[in-house]
Amino acid sequence: MRKKIVAGNWKMNLLPNEANQLFHEISENTNSNCQVYAFVPGIYLAELASKNQKNVFVGAQNAYYEDFGAFTGEISMKQIKANRAKAVLVGHSERRSVFLESNELLKLKVDAALKEGLDVFFCCGETLDERESNQQEEVILKQLQDSLFHLSEEEMKNVVIAYEPVWAIGTGKTASKEQANEVHQFIRKELTSKYGENCANSVSILYGGSCNPSNAKDLFSQSDIDGGLIGGASLKSKDFLEIQNSF
């Protein structure tokens, strides 16, 4: 049974009092119709994760694959686990495009996260040029094959996939519900081919491209969309809660 999930990615936003207030408003008003995650800036991870693990799971936006060492500015999977994080984002389009993270590096991060018992939210998706040249399936399949498909069926149980059409992140553009569901169906088909139907039908696939209160209900009503990875709308508790209530 696929889990319904709404995850907020706060990115590099909010000062301490704002982060605490937002987390309080979300955790106090979240209902039980889906699982809820908040991927928060690393400096808030320990404090927020210690506040509430019942209603809202706290996750890290990024981590390095080595346990310890001379990697100035990085934090490890071990460290975020020790700070009570439940999950980590791997492969967000901004990590790929701004920080030039390769599929090979992301594979190492996936392995390191799973070794620590963290849930992996693995992001994949195509750019506008790739979409316009109808390469989205080829691009996404390579991302999955290079970074994820070495995992065992058992390990895949701890992975959530987020489809992010890069051209729809922070642009106000959104893939139509049909476009989004078509890609989700493609990803599930590839999961079925690699791992079989039982595994494919247990992996939650989220939509992550400018999902907001006005389009969430239509997106979540699609056959293979199991929730959303929410960016800008996760910074306003009213909007984020409204998205949760779209199920």
C-alpha cells in the first residue's frame, strides 16, 4: 500500500523565530490523512526534530556520504541521524544544477543514507530543453539507473521518489495533471520492470513542481501521484495545511 505523503522543502529560508513558528503551526494542525515531512535548513535540524516526531517528520535537505573527515562545510548522514532526522533529500534539481552533483555522487549519498536507516527522498526530473525535445523519459531513466537501481528490493522500501520537472520549479509553471501522471506512470513501469509489481506498487512517487493549494487536489487525484514535495507553498502554514487537506 503506497503511503500518501506531503513534504515541505524549506530550502535556504527563514530565521530561527520564523522556523520555530512555522513548525509549530504545521505540527499542531497536521491531520492524519497523510504522512508529513519538513525538510529544514541544517541549522534548525536538531531543535525541530526534538520538538515533534509524532505529527511531522523532520528531514535534511542534503548531506555528504562520508561519515567523518576533512570535508569543510558538509554534514554527514551519521550526524543528521544523531540529530533525530528521519529522512534526507537526495538529488534535488538545485543540488544537480547549482552544485553540479552527478548521478555517481548521488548514488553514494543514497547508500550512505540507507546505511544509517534514513528514508531517502530521491528527486529526478528533466529540464525545459529536455522536455521540449521529448527526452524526459530517457533522462529520468538514466537518473534512476545510475543512482537508485543498484538497490535491493528490500532497500527500495525506504525510498520515496519525487518527480520534479525542473522547468516547473519556482517558475509558477506546473505540469498538467496528465503530464505529471504520465511521468509517474513511466517511473512506476520502470520500477515494475526492475523490482516487480509488489515493490513498484509500494513505492510512493511525489510530484514536485510548483504544487500549491489551487492545483494539489487535481494532482493528487491522479492514479500514480501519491503526494507532493512542496517548495514555496511550504513556507506558509495555511497553504501547506491546505495542500495536506487536498487528499
